[in-house]
Amino acid sequence: MFEISPLLIPIFALAIPIVAIWTTHQRKMAEMRAHLGSSDNESPNAELAGRVKELEDRVRVLERIATDSGPSLAAQIDALRDEPASPAGVPLAFEKERV
């Protein structure tokens, strides 16, 4: 009835498992991407968001001090030195010079 080339039978026989393996691999990769995107990135993002908020607060204080023109600038800087350093910050240890 149909004349099928002798080479087409092994090609089809090998193509079916190859396609099955490839689709299984693609499904597993999609599951892994969905898993990594949903749960693992939440904790570092929350940690980074907290750190950014802390840094924004510090910059806001420094901008306020820098833009305020008044005799209390030295007092404000001294008050900042007296506050305990944040866990990520480095305490400043400047010695005052008498002029």
C-alpha cells in the first residue's frame, strides 16, 4: 500500500523518545524557575529593602545637617557621634582639636 523508506522507521522510532525526554526536561526547568522566582528571592529582597530604607534615612539626616546653616551644625555632628553605631556602620572616632 504505502511504500515507506527503510530509513524513516528508525528515525521515527528514535524521534519519539527524544521528544518525550525534551518535553520532560522543559517541564522540569519551568518548575525550577517558578520555584526559584517565588520563594528564594523573597528573603534577600526583604533584607535589601530594609538596608535601602536604613541608608535613605541616614542620607536624609545628612542632607538636613548639610543644608541647615546655623551655629548648631557642630552640635548636631557631635550628637551623631554620640549615638551608637548601627550594626552595619563604622563608628567615627575623631579627636577634637582645640583652635
